[in-house]
Amino acid sequence: MASATTTSRTPGGWRCSEHSDRPVELFCRRCARCVCALCPVLGAHRGHPVTLARDEAARVQKLIQECLEHLATKKQQHMGSITQIEGAAEKLKAHAESSKAWLKEKFTGLRLLLDEEEVLAKKFVDKNMQLALQAYGEQVESCKKQADIMNDLSSRVWSIGQEPNPIQLLQAYTATKLEIQRHMSLGELSHPVPLSFEPVKSFFKDFTEAMQSTLQIPLDVRLKENLKCQLSSSSSTKPGTLLKTSPSPERSLLLKWWMQRQRKAVG
């Protein structure tokens, strides 16, 4: 490669630093420098491919124009991305608010259901307790009546036993003999069967433990395990994920054509 050949500007124009009396009018493509007509023949750029400086400048101007068009297109793409992202952000906010409202409605309904279930469970306990207490009360009344009968019979039997007249004693005993015999056998004892509400408690214990076991698992893990959530491809993506796409050649050409039309319209 040739040594670093520089140019200098004079009142008469740009001059070659190697051949100071010669104007620079060529461009060395190998060294990417402007040179005079002698440089590729006798100077440091001998044998290098050269072209007219104005032709190279025209080519560079075209490249610059293409670069500007490309930058403008990329800027449009970025502005479009900004619009899309900001639009997605607004939609996300609205979707989040509607989702929270939906969740509030569902959890409110769930609380109402649980409150209603609590009321029904307590009513079930109260109803069965009242039925059992009613049966116990009826049995107590029956036992009291039997006890009164026993007291009356005991009093009469005692009076018979106190009778000094044998004939009267025998007559009185004979009159009550069947009743006495009927009550000589031991009566049945009443043993209330305990009414337990343990099955009710066990049912709701299992229910609450199952719910607690589920809720102890982190929400994101439960959602991933939910088959319904797996139907949505967005369920496994990280929040804020952006899908990167490259514009098609047709779209690039369309944008380039549109930019050219805009410049012509401005011109």
C-alpha cells in the first residue's frame, strides 16, 4: 500500500502533496485517497486502480443517498415499533384492569358461596341437635311418667303390706297382683346414642386442607400446570417479551418508494 499521501488546499484548489504543482483529480480506490494524474503513473500509487474524483464523488453521493434512505426507513421502523409497543402497553393496562375486575367478581362469588356453605353447615348441626334434643326430651318425659307410676304402685304396695287384717291384705294383694307382677321384671334402661358431628367436621377439614394444599403452591406454578393455560402460547412467555421480525423485501421496497415520493413532494 502507498504511503499516506495527503492533499493540501490552496487558493487555486486542492493540490497533490507529492506533486505539489498538480491538482488532485483522481481517486485511488486501493488507498481510498484523492491523487493527481501523475500518482498512478510515477508516484506512490503507481499501478493502483483509479477513477475520476468526480465519478467517485457521484458514486459516493449515491451511496450517501441510499444510506439516508436506509436510515430513514430504519427510523420509520423504530417509530412503528414505538407505536406498537405503546399501543400494546395501553391494551395491557386495560386487559389487566378488566382481569382484576373479573377476579374480584369471582372471588366475591366464592366468598358468598363459602359464607352460604357455612350457614348451611351450621343449620345442619342445629337441625340435627334439635331433633336429638326433642327425642331426648320425649324419652325423659316417658321415664318420668314411669317413675310416677312406680311411686304410686310402691305406695299402694306398702299400704297393703301394712294391713293388719289378713283377709283385707289378701284381697288387696289379689286386686293388685297382676300389676305388681307386671312391674316385677327390671325395666329397660335408656342409653342415648351419642350424636356426633365429626363427619361434618371431617368433610370440611378435608375440603380446607385440599384448598390450603393447592394455595400453598406458587400461583405461577399452578398456572403452568393448568392444561387450559397451556393452550395459550403467551402463557409460557416472560412478561414484556417482544417478538422480533425482519421486514420482507417487498416491504423494504415499498418503504423506499414511499420515502422517495415524500422527498419529491417536498421538493
